[in-house]
Amino acid sequence: MIEWVPLGTGPKPVPRPVATPLVWAGAFGGAAVLVALLNTLVGIDHPGLALTALSLLAAALGVCARFTAAPGTAVLCWLFLNGFAVPPAGTLSWAGPRDTFWLTCLLTAALVGTAVSRLVHARAAHHRVTPAVRTPSTEPDEWPHAS
């Protein structure tokens, strides 16, 4: 005889973050593909669009990463943004306020992605926990006293 048993009987664990080197590999490959795609479709002189796309990539990678992966993710995305999405292509440069702003945007996106993911997982774990319900006893000494 076959007995049907539900597979998801226990509490679901909170997912573990992906290893940092794997997140950085995703940032390296994803940034390269995004910048190449943007350069092909819209041209090389649209750094705002490239910054937006790379910020979305950093946030998406932050969803499955640890907080410690955020700085490396931001720097890898910035390297492709600075090196290949602004003219002259293939040359890294540092324009103080502009590159500081870009790094800040990319780091913020990665941190926001990680924080949102942690909050969603914490909220889901909180909802899985059922509070203990205390049944009142009918013993006379536990009845409320009328004063």
C-alpha cells in the first residue's frame, strides 16, 4: 500500500548566502556582458544608462550575497563602467566626483539588495514561527479575583 506523506513538514531554513567569490564571478561576467550589450545597442557614450544597468545587476547580486561581498561587487561593476562604458574605451581613469558618485551608487545598490533580501527572509522566518498558546486552567486559584 502507498502512504502519502507531505514533503514539507518541518520549518524551512533561511537560505544561506552564496559564497563571495561566486558573487564576484557573477559581477565580473554580468558586468562584462551588460556593458558589451549596451555598447552594441546604444553606443559607448551613455554612462547614465550603463550605471543604471550595473546598479540593477549589483542589487540583483546582493540578493543572494553576504554584506561583505558588496564592496567587491561595486568595484568590479565600476571597473567595467569606467573602463568600457565611457570614452576612451579600454582606459581606466579617475574623475574624482563622478567616479566617487558611481562607486557610491553601485555600493548602495549592492547593500540595498542584500538588506532587502535579509529582511524578506527574516520576515518569512518570523511568520513560520507559531507562538505557543497557553490554555487557561480551570483551577479556582487561577481565576481572576474580583476586587
